[in-house]
Amino acid sequence: MELLLRLELYTQTEPRPTPRARRGPAQAVSGRRSSCCAQRRDTMRIHTILPPTQTRAGKSVADLCSPGVLHVMNRTLALFALCLVAVPGAAHAEAPAPAFSLHGGIGYGSLVEPSLHLQAEGSFWFLEGEGAFGVGGNWVFSEMVLLRLGLIAPIPLHPYVSAGGGAIWAYDGESGSGVGPGLSFEAGLLLGKDRPWGRIAPFVQLDRALWTVNKPGPQPGSAYHWAPGWRYPIVGLKVLF
């Protein structure tokens, strides 16, 4: 009797495992298995969307776009562009100027004097024809047709001197005007002499009229005399093609 009471008390006090408690470890194991299966499915999905070849290509593109690689490419392109510019210029600079050339161009000098020029040029000499119209100075108005022969120094900047003459018309602004022979002298720099074409020539020019004007004056017994002589120096620039 006493033994039966003890067994009954034990069964009442001993906690029995509930179905939820019995299912706990199995449910945890199944949860881990399901998470592993999900990770495997995600991994398979990723490999399906992005194959290994594409991922490697993306990595190579990223390597090519790195700052170091871009810096090297920029320097290479800059060096290539410099070579494209410098090589034709060097070849053009090494091209010798011809022994004889013909150039034409325009000029402009102080005292408002535009001019036209035609120049036959050799290695150390040139023959220049000039037609000019001037306003201002002691001649007031003038027109000239000149021919000059010049010598060119074979040194940098190519300084030159020339001398010649031609026909000069001048008007003093009052009542004296005349036309006759004259002299012309010029000195300057023939920049661009080493090129086959294209010259820029800063110059200083002096002209002298060799004639005089003698005519009766407005009053009886009076006479008008005018000798143009030297004209004020002309400082100008010529551009020859």
C-alpha cells in the first residue's frame, strides 16, 4: 500500500515532456537543414544569373579602370599626340629653302603708307618691286614706283639692306607738285627666309626726290620753288607670301 502511494506521488510530481519539448531538437535540425538548402539555392541562382566568365570579365574591366592604368594610358596618348605634332614640324623645318623663289605681299608704314610688293629672291640676294601711296610728312601726298636690289646676311634673323630708285610724285599741299626720278634705301629683317614661302619683314625706308619745282608765283615777278628732297623716314612691316 505504501509503495503504491509513493509511485503515485512520483508520477504526479515528475514533469512529463510535452510534445512541443520533444519536437524541439528535431525542429532545430530541420531549420538548419532548410537554411542550408536555401543558401545552396541562392548560390545556384547567383551562378545562373552571373556565370563565372562574366564575373572574371567584370573584374578585368575594373582592373583596367583603376587610376594607375588610366594614368599610364593618358601619358601614352599625350606622347603619341606630341609625336604627331612634332614630327611634321621637324620635317618642315628641315626642308631647305629653294635657291630661287618669287613672293608677293603687302606692306604698311608710318605716315599712312600702304604698299604692294613683288620680290624675286635668291639665296643671298633679292630684287624687289614696290608701288606705294603715302599721306603725311613733308611730302604731304606722294606716289612711288620703285625697284630695289638687296643683299641678305646669312645669319639668324637674316638682316638685309637694299637700294634702288624709280619714279616719285609728290605734292606739298599748297600749289607745288611734281614728278621725277628718285632714290630709295631700305634696311630690315627678312624673317622666315629659311622657309619655302612666307616672309615677315620689319623695315626702315628712306626716299629722296631728285627733282625740283620752279614755276611763277601768284604775284607778278614772284616764283615758286620747291625741292622735295628727303622724305621723313618710314617705319613699317611687310608680309610676303
